[in-house]
Amino acid sequence: MCGIVGLHLRNPELYPQLGQLLTGMLGEMQDRGADSAGMAVYGNEAWAPAGHGCVSLLEIDVEPAEAATQLTNALGTDVAAQLVDDTLVLSAPIDAGDLLDAARAAFPLALVAGFGSDLTVLKGVGAPRDLAQQWGLASAQGWQGVGHTRMATESAVTPSGAHPFAVGPEQCLVHNGSFSNHATIRRELRAQG
């Protein structure tokens, strides 16, 4: 049992309210999953400044200042790094793919939670309402958000197990349930051609 929230704002006058709206939505879904949560926010310049690539990392044991220094030296351009609860958010005035490549080279054990020019993905363990407060989600601005509250049934309760999952630049997904019979389905589909 998990909860999914999503909001796409068409009216630019509402962009400053995105975080407040998402915070309320995530809190309302807490009863459907209270062990961890994640949120993808599109267009929040505090995390992903305009004209910058942004990468969200988990499971990285380097302080933000050290990460910024390593990547600045590797890329030859200023890289900002901020720790938002369990997520290290990197941004630099370069293509998100280039920043991602540099981050993967510098921190090969880190897990990529999301990347793009507008996208920041935050994840954590704990009650979704508490996480939203720790992230400062209510103050986020932007045009779109996708979130998930999780009740783990088949995997560990960790930030990396929380949704959303990055599937490409500017893309992430959330889902409910588990797909535990994938091998059986694969065999059946192969048998059908």
C-alpha cells in the first residue's frame, strides 16, 4: 500500500504555490505509506537554477563542500552542492548530462536519484509530513511535482528504495505495488513470440 501524488500547473501565477500544494498532498497520502517518501520537483530555482544542469544523488558519503570542490576541479566550472536531508543536490551552469557523467566518475558508488535542467528529486526515510518539512518543500516553486509515500513490503526501508526513480533526463516515475512475478511474465511473453 503506497500513495502517489502529482500536480502539473498550467497557470504561471500558481508556480509560487507548488511546494505548499505538494506538501499538503504528500501529507494526505501519509496513511498509505509512512515509512519513506520521495518527491520530484520541476522548476524550483532554489535547487535547480535556470540555465544549470542538476543532479540529485543518494548514498554519498562526501560532504557537500568537498563534492563541490571535486566536481569544480574536474569540470572547470563552479559546481554548487547542497544537502537536502538524505539527498545531495548538485547544480552547475553546464548540461545536466555532463554534470551527471562527472558525478558518476567522481562518486561511482552514489545512486542517481534524478537529473535534468529543471528536475530535483528528494528522497528520505520517515513520515512523509516530516520529510516535507525537512526538505523545505512548502517553499518550493515550480510547475510540476510527482511524489510517493511508501510502505515497503518486499525491500528495505532506505532513501534509495523510495520513489520516484530516474528513468532519463527530466524524467522520473512512481508506481504502486510490486512486480514480483516478472520472470513468469517474461517467459509467457517469450513463448507467445
